[in-house]
Amino acid sequence: MSNPAIQTAVTFMAQNNLLARCEKINKKNSNPLIIVSIWKIKKHI
């Protein structure tokens, strides 16, 4: 994993996966905390 491009792609995919999971949870219960954390994650991408 020494290739920075591959590492970036993997990190990006992991973040997107996390986002998708958060949004799924979010639909079940609209906890403001979860909404804020999703917004924060989105800002970092």
C-alpha cells in the first residue's frame, strides 16, 4: 500500500461507505447528532 493514489482511493471508498451506513441509520432514527456527524464527514471529503 505504498502507492499514495491507491491509499487515497481506499480512504475515499471507506469514507463513502461510512457515509452510506450513517445515512441508513439516519433514516431509521433522525438523531440530530448523527446528522451533524454526517455533515462533518461530508465537509472533510
